[in-house]
Amino acid sequence: MSKWVDEEKYNDFAGKKEQEKEKQESGEGQQGFAKKFRPSMGSAEKPKEYEIRFLPDTDGIFYEEYFYHGFYVGESFKFIGCEKNKGLDKYCPWCGITQILYQGSANDKKKAGDYKRKNRYVGNVYVIDDPRDATIENPEYKNSKSVRLYEFPATVETKLKKEVTDNKNGYGLAVFDPENGYSMLLSIGAKKADANKKVWPDYDQTMFARRQSSIADGAELEEIMAQRYSLGDFIEALMITPDAHRELLKSEMVYEDVERDFELKLGGFNKLTTKDEPAKEPAKAFDPNQNVPPVESKPDMGDDTPTYGAPPPKTPYPIQYGDDMVVDSTGSSALSEDDALLASLRDL
Ligand SMILES: [Zn+2]
């Protein structure tokens, strides 16, 4: 990096621009669903440190895991909710195409790596301290003193889970309590660059505060809690319609590979049967005696497709959704992921 450009200042600048963009887009589609907390990483020597309090959502849900598929179509990054958010037994065409491609050529496997299901966690947080706010003048763009949706990687979830599951020493429910609760001291440093020269965030120093505190009280607390988002609504907003799936599958030229399963399980039963006969009442329960084209028996790997959690695919594009959404790397390689999947296919 040239001495003429200051990386830290740039990160702050980029964060501010992102917030402006977010503001402009508010009210439109999923981008505008909620104000997001998108912490950026510091350096190995100087991690960026944030203080946040996790809060239950409007339905009392503490945080939620969700599945998504994220890949580039030309220049634009598609980020779509996996159908398995509705239940692991549900059919998802992108999980389906992933399984098929993993059994193909090296190129197909690479494509499968792009399409495969990934997971992430989401919860409400009240931002108590964000070091980037110091350089932001307009109070409206500051993160602190506001409730945000935070989409976090498995490494952060591990820290939360530890407090929840450690019955002896964990803080338990108190990590979600705005009063007499414990804040997360989120520390994001930088790992050594990986083989692709990509630097991943390092959450190792993240911990919970040792002392209980209250983020606010009385009317101020009521006001804060009224800013929370519904996690169910958030995940719902990531989902796309069967028609949108179909269009995207076609534009990716993989529609034919999953056509039968897709139309049968998601696209609407009638789509395949109404060609030669007048349309009947809308989709009834599946009746195997109807004249449905035979479905090839394919290994249905749906529920066994490994999810790799946070590790990024070894593609030119790290999993980054939009901007500085930081993704943790636990160092597993694309190769070992392929091996794991192939091994599970063999076990069928
Ligand atoms: Zn899926």
C-alpha cells in the first residue's frame, strides 16, 4: 500500500459511504429492511473494538441461524435465502444443483462451490460503542446508541453459545438482557494473509464484559427496545419466489439439470401436467398416479449437504455480501470440502 493512502481512513470513509447508501435504499427491498451493524476489521496490531449488547427480537427470539446462497452473476452478487430456511426437508433448487455439480468435472465442482449453501447468524444488537463513529460527523450515520441487525459468522456465534451452554460459568440469559446484562466486546483483528493473499478477520480476542451493566433505563430503554427487528421477517425477506428461482436457474443455465425436481417440488405440480390437458384446480396434494413424468432417482442429499459455516470459498470472490460483511475463515480448504462431500456421496 502506498504511503499516500491511509487504509484506516479509507475504511472509515467506505463505511460512511455504505451507511449513506443504506440510508438511500431504506424502504426498498431487503437492503432497506433494517439498519445493519457491519463492523469492519482492524489490523493484527490494532484490532477494532466494538461494544454491543445482544437483544432478543420482537418475538423474543435471541438469534437465528439462516441459510443462503450467494454467488456472482456477472458483476452483480446474488444473495438469496435457501428454501431450507423453511425446513431442512424442503426442496431447494440451489442445494439440488450443488449436489449434481459436485459429481461432475473439476469445473462443475468449482461451480458447485459457488452455489453451495452457506450459513450465517443474525440477531439484534444495541451498539454501545463503535470506534468508527469518532470520524463520522453526522449523528444520523453513527452506529452507536442504536439498534441494528447484526449478521455474524460462526466464530462469534461460538462465543455466544458458550455463555448459553456453560451452565456453571456462562452468563446465560444475561447476555441478552439490556438491564443487568453483559455486553460483547467484539474485537476484530486481522489474520495473516492466506494463500490467495486475502486477509481474514480475527475474532479471537472477542469476549464478554466482566461486569454487568444497563444500556439504559425507563423511557429511554423502552425507546431502544422499540427499535428492534423481527428476525423472522428478516429471513422471510431473503426468500425469493419460485418464478424468480426459475429465472435465475435459467440465466445460470442449470435449469434443465434440476427442472423435474424443481417443478415438482417447488415450481408447482401443474406446470408439468397441464401441457396436454386443461388446467385443473390449483395444485392438489401429490398423487403418484397422475400422469407425472417419471422422476429419475437421484441421491437426495438435501439434508446432508455439508454446510461449511464461515469458511470462505476459494473463489476470486470472498463471501462478502455487499460490503464489509466480514467472514471468518477457519482455514478449511475448498479441496477438503470437496472431499467431504464426495465422501458423503459415496456413503449413500
Ligand atoms: Zn438451498
